Amino acid sequence: MASTMWTYHRPRAMQNPSTASQQGKTRSDSTSSAVACNYLALSPFSAISPYLITCPPWGNPDVADCERYRKEYPEDNARYFGPPGCEDLPDNMEVLIRNELEAIFYEETASYLRQGEPFRLGWRGDGRMTTFNGRRLVKTVFKKRRNAGELFEYLNKEIMIYFQGDSGDGGQDDGLGRYIYREWLRLHGGRPPFQRHRFFAKPICFGERGPQLLQDFSEFHQSLYDGISTELDVLVDFYPARPQPRARVKPKSITHKRPIFGPRPSKRIQSWRDHGFVLGHLFQALYMVVDDQVRTGNEEKYRAKLPHEDGLLYTHERCEYNLSQCTVLLVKTGNEAHLHSPISFQSLFDAGLVLDVNRQDYKGAAEDVVVRVKVDVAVRFVWDVLREEQKALENLRQAAQALVEEQEELCRKWVEKVMEHARGVGIEENGYTWVAVRRARARLNGEAFKYCQVHPWWESVKNWEW
């Protein structure tokens, strides 16, 4: 190991890294036809740019360090609180540290993202979820902002999820959103491609005058697809100028002095498509419905709390069980010409995972187009279909690989920044390496250092925030 890395001393004055930032390519002088997207100006973190570049906004944006990590919390493993001695550091310790930092990088993203507006608020059934009261989508809905939300909320989503007006999310509020979030995390090994607002689904709630029958859902879905498709080539500006003040002051661009999350959108004024915002491959062919039969009646069958059992953990386990019993509908639209293979529910029937649709507006067909399954089965089915399509279609496979490579490159750069800072101040003075060392030492002994390694709160189905 390089001795310059494993130094234990107090922080010394450090020269700030170069403040020179990459300049975007020349922007067009004509911006009148571009849609202004102010989303990035609202917060240094967003679902568009969810990966760490340096550190959270409460730290120094120039330094990849997080002071709060250098704290001893009572719920953590006290065996590893103290600084390690030289005899405790194996020869490959730097590799182990990098592995822990890599894990922290993705854990931070999953933690921050679930607290953001698209999830913490966007899945709520108390009126904050996007709601429609019409049978079909008005074609100009995204141009006139008619309660549709921002266009990018629908882009880079695999499917749509429609909450029927009387479903009430089964009394589970936005619990289904958290359950789906956890399932999507686990299917990707904790590392889904989240960049550019990418996720499994966008939820919509239908009001009393909205679609009620399955045929109505399909007609609405087609109108939504058509409405979004016409917007993909619209020019968008992610760095619009501030409104011109009365005084003759040159408007400033709405950007952060030093981005601390990435990847940042291009400064070019170009189409949504060219910015990397597209419709998911399965979006047109498949959607999910949460109706008034979301609950199966098995929720009350969960075991009683045991004496001396941790009440908080029991509550979370019971919540997880209740949500695991929820059922949803998967509906095929028949628009599958762009797919390599038609979507088939036969594998679900063969595995005995299909429940009774039990709706008066569906009597079955020679080729089933609607199935009722538990929510985790539905998420896994979409995942499996998508993977089969990626295996068969080279362009889809290359796009998926490009997202993974982009993630990995962002992670690699962040880890290097952390290591560089730690070399200068000592690993005990950088919050990220402080906790990474202790996690690595505990892992060598088959243990965990942080409580969240055993009970990752970013997988909680009880609350969006811990």
C-alpha cells in the first residue's frame, strides 16, 4: 500500500482543485422556440441528476467529503469505532476501501432520490399525485400545463401505473410506490439507472370523471402515448435565463456555481430526445392498473408481535407483508409492432401466479390481455420482458449498456475525488473514508458496521424518509 494514503493526521490546508469547468458548446441565440425547464434551478439534487459529484449540499461543494459520516452513532457496531491499528489493515485495504466507497455512492443516490418530489410527493394519494378527470388526454396538455405535470416525468419510464379513482391505494397511501421502489432497487442489485428521471413507472390517478373501464384505460393510454410522442422533438433549454428585471441588468443563467450531482444535461438547446429523454421500450405496449381490489384481505393474517420484539422492526415487517399482498392488473395494449416478441402472460399462468381478474368489464379472451397478479410479480414480469427485449435487440442492449457505463464512470470519478482528498488530510479526516474503513474492517469479520447495512432505510416500505 502507498504510505501516502494511510496517514492519520489532522487536516492541513489544501489547495482548492481547479475551478475551471467545462464550457458547454455555443448556445443558439434564438431560444424563442425552446421550452424552458427550470427543474435544475430548484435544488442542487434532482431526479435528472441524482449521482454524487462531490458531496451533499450541506457540505463544501468543492470537496468530496461528508462530515456527518465521521460520527459514532449508538445503533452502529461499536467494535469498530476506534481508528484501526496498522496490524488491522490488510495489504489490499485500499481495494476494500474503494469497494465500500462504490457501495456508498449508490446507497446515497437511492437515499436522496426517494426523498425527492417524484417519489415522496408524486406517489401520494392525497391529491398530490398527477390526476386526470377526462376520458382522453387533450393533445395540448403538455403545452398548456393542464395538470399533466412536466413532460420529463413521463419520459424514461418503462410503463404507466393508473390508480382507479376508487382504489384509494388500498388504504396504503403511497406504500405501493415505496414497495415498487424497493423491488426495482433489488432487481438491479441496488443500482438501477436512475439518471435523467429514469424509473420503473410514472403514477397517475383518475378522478370520478376519468376512465373507469379497462377499455377506457387503454384509450386514455393511447392518447397519452400520442401526446408525449409529439413532444419528443420539441427543443428544451435546461439553463434558461432569469426573467429580465426592470433595471438594465444582464440576466444570469440559472445554474449552480459548482454542480455537486450529475450527470448534468447538456447546455445545448436541443430536443428532449437528443437530451436523452425518450419513451420506455414497453411504454406503448403495457401498463398497470391499481383498482378497488388492490387489497386481497390477507393483510390481517400477519402474526402478532412477539414479547420483547423490537416494535419498530415489527411495524416495518408487517407493513411489508401487507403491501406484498396487494394485487394489480397488467394490461396489454396490442401495440407491439416495435417489440422483438409479443408480450405473453403464459409464464405467469405456468408458475401459478395469476389471480382472478374479477372485473365485470373483462370476460377473458383466447389470448389473455389482462392478468391480476401481486405487485412484486408484476414488477418482476416487466423486468423479465425488458431483459428479453434487450437480449434480442442490439440498439436496446447498447442503450442499456451505455447507461450502466455512464453510472460506473460517475462512480469512478467520485471515488477518485474522495481518495484524493483523503490522501491529503488522512483517511480519519475524510468522512467517506472514515466510514469506508470501518465498513471494510467489519466486512472482513463477517459483520456490518452501519445499522443501515443490515436494515437499509432506502429500502423502507413504511416511510419515504427514515
